[in-house]
Amino acid sequence: MIDTVLVVCEGNLCRNPLAQALLQRELADIVVTSAGLSASRGVAIDPVALELLADRGMDLSSQRARRLIERMCSSRI
């Protein structure tokens, strides 16, 4: 059974944090995380994406970009 989902995009600032939040809301029993192929580690989520999520009752204000590393693809994080 799948218990972890990793959402990947380029920067980990907009698309995949949105996908992460929406998936997590629908898949409450699964851990959903995200990372970016070229992410600048520690950068806050895009303000427009943050506002879109807030409008839907979701808060990712503590979300910070992280770069995809091999370990994320092969282990539970």
C-alpha cells in the first residue's frame, strides 16, 4: 500500500506546493511531500499560491522550497 507521495516540479514554489496541499487534503492517511529539481533551498512559497490555498482553508505559510535529492526518491521521508 502506498503511504507516501512525493510531488516534484522545477522550483518547489508554486505548482507542487499547491498539488501537495490539495492531495494531502484528499488523502488524509498518506504523507504528501514536495521537492523541486532546481529549487533554491529555504525559499518561501509563492505569495499567489499561498493566497489561493488560504482561500481554500489551507495554510502552507511554513512551506519552504527544497531541492530533490536521490534519497527522497528511494526512501520514506
